[in-house]
Amino acid sequence: MTSPPCFPSRTPRRLEMLTLEEAHDLLRLLQLIAGEGLEELSQEADWFAREIAARIPSEN
């Protein structure tokens, strides 16, 4: 796992798992934020959206 663009590199701490539904909800929210084009915030949201999308099965 790489670090998001604005965060220093560090060992990630594992949290409890999201349900698949929660992960898809979060992915949609991040994609919405990334699409807003709010400079640094949208870049971070895009990074997180790509990381989550790579780890969860598609809804279809």
C-alpha cells in the first residue's frame, strides 16, 4: 500500500473491516468528492477511491 499524496509515508494501522456495502458507499462518496475538482482534497479522494476500488469486488 502506498501513501496518499499528502500523507507522510508510514506503516498503516489496520482498523476493523467495513462491510461490502459500506465500502461501496464510501467509494461512491470519494468518487463524488474527487469529481468536484477541489485541488488537494479531490486528489486525496481520488487516491483513496482507486485504492478501495482495487480491493473490493464490483457491485455488478
